[in-house]
Amino acid sequence: MTDTRSADRPHVAIIGGGPAGLMAAEVLSQAGVAVDLYDAMPSVGRKFLLAGVGGMNITHSEPYPAFVARYAERADSIAELLEGFDADVLRQWIHDLGIETFVGSSGRVFPRDMKAAPLLRAWLKRLRDAGVVIHTRHRWLGWNAEGALRIGYPQGELTRSPAATVLALGGGSWARLGSDAAWLPWLVDKGVQVAPLQAANSGFEVQAWSDLLKSKFAGAPLKNIALSLAGQTPRLGECIVTAQGLEGSLVYAWSAKIREAINAGGSATVLLDLLPNRAVDNIQKALEKPRGSRSMAKHLHSQLGLDGVKAALLRELTDASTFADPHLLARAIKALPIVLVRPRPLDEAISTAGGVVFEAMDKRLMLTQVPGVFCAGEMLDWEAPTGGYLLTACFASGRKAGLGVLDWIASQGTQLSS
């Protein structure tokens, strides 16, 4: 299949229709570049829409220094992406699409109606009005021997040799939504350095819960708790007991350090504080009160309000000698050790760690091994907790890649349309 469209302006191919790819398309189309966006799925933005189920958390309102610190060891690289397109600018960009936002009690920023679909519809209309051509059910298949893009579609295969290419293919989580990491071997074959893909913002497994715990409490929320690793400051929040282990926002916040500990030593021990608002001495005094004929379960409930899944975990992870000693039991309540042995499968993770390392690209996000090819979004080697940080960096990287393409095209002596 041959491209017969006018060649009076540069053509750029974007592979991937998530936030990063769509943002690159916006930057390029507004600059007069002809943009073809290819996505393997029947529609674009599928993972973006899934992220909006239950409330579209688009970014976060915390002060910039704290915000950028969320990207940990990649904070400096992400800070360069956020120049000119930080959380405040992103929020204004959403307003310009006609979507109002508000800041929740946690500092997270949401569209007024809490939905992703209206935002995506408004954005796609603006892109199509700007001339962006979106090709769904078109899957990138790497490069042919001449260096042209190979793209498979329902009727066969086509090739393209654009002025530049933006790869915004996502990581390796949620393959059913398009992020299947099929791109990895093609980049490795080109000599591009790629860090191994690992689960980020994922649940973790214990060796095994008892049948009793699984049957009665799998899926139960753990609220008003704190979680930490040894030597780390506990974080307040909530998580969920699953049939395999733990998941949820508080676990996701620790996922990078938990994963590192497992990689280094085969397991990670997290400490669960079941009563973060009570001091250990206060708990011990309550436990030392006479319980008479009441069972220990009723004593825990009446004195400390501990019951349900919290009491079940206390039973699961201690022994009879702990329950017989108020001193030991109080300390177990404040620091209940849970040994985690592996993350849940990569495809279940909210996001991916690893990917194309920043050292493999120049400041424009162009691959040094493959001139004219740029990378953006979750396929880059960075990670962040949930709370809007993931989406913000995807948007910002797409914008950076788009600007990088414009600079590259200009360096090749190609004139853009006015």
C-alpha cells in the first residue's frame, strides 16, 4: 500500500494512541506537520479510559519540589520533561478543552465529572480538526531491511518512511489494552539500551495465607493503617488483603522499595501498624486490663476496636505466646511483619518500571542509535506512584518528544507549513 498524499509538508508517524502519543500529535499538528497516528487497538486511549474508571485522577496539586521528588531516581530526567508543562499547565490545558477540574481532599486533581471519556472525546475532536489522521487496528511490526516502518493492518501490511517517528507504545502491563511490550526486541536489535521491565504499582504475594484467612477475608479492605519497611518512615493509608497477598494504594506507594528488596534478597518484610493513631504503651495498657470471662477476640474489640480482617491478620501472623503477653501483642499490633515474596504478574500491574533508558536518548528524546526515532510515555525507564504522577509524566514526555521532532525536522532543512 503506497502513501499517495501530498508531500508538500513533512509527515511524521506516531505509534501508540495513549496520552503520550496523542500529546505528541497535538504539538506536531499545531506546527503544521502532517501526522499519522497508528494504534493496534480498535480505538485509542484504552488504558487512559481504564484509569478513569472510579474517578479520573489526572494530576496532583502538591508543591512542585514534592511533586517531582515522586519520580525518585529519575526525578532530574522527569523535571526536564515537566519544564513548560508541569501539573499546573496540564490542568490549564484540560480547562482549554472545556473540561473543568477540582482538587480533592487528598490533593489529587480530577475532572469535574470524574470521567475520562469526555476529556478524551474533546481532545480527539481537536486533533482531528487539526488534521491528525488516526489509524486504528494498525500494529507496528518493526522495521524492514530498508529501514521503513512495517505496519500490519486487517487487509495486510504497509510500509512508511516518515520524516520522523514517535514511539509511544506503553510498557508491559495490561496487554489487553495494547501495552504488550512487543516493541522491546526491535529496539534491542537496533542497539538501544532497555532496562528490564518490571511491575510497578502492583500487588505482592505472600508465600501463602491460611485457607481460613483466604475464605473469609480475601478482598477485605485494611483502612486507617500504616505501612513501612524496616528503617523507613511509615505511611498512612489503606490497602486490600487478596487471596495471594496485599494490593492497593498504600502497597503501591511502597512498591519500588518492596520490589528492590525482593530482587536483592528474595523477599521483603513490610511492617503493618494496625493502630497508627495509638502509641504502643497506650495499647499495652489497654490489653492489660482484666478481660474476665471474655474471649481475647472480644477483649481486642472492646479495648482497641480491633476486629474483622485486622484481628484475623494478627492471629495469622503471630502465635499463642504473643497473645499471652500484652507487651509482645502491643508491639505486634504496631509492627506486624508480613513477608512478601514476589510481585503479582507484570500484566496485572498498573504501570511498568524499566524501559528505554534516558541515557539512550538525547535531550529531545531521540534515540541516539536510531536518528529520527523518538520515544515517549511509559515505555521510558521511569516510575511513579499513583496519584496523577504517571499521567502527568506521560503527557509531558509526549510534548517533549513532539518538540524534539520539530527541532529534528528543522535540523534536516525541512520547512514547516505556516
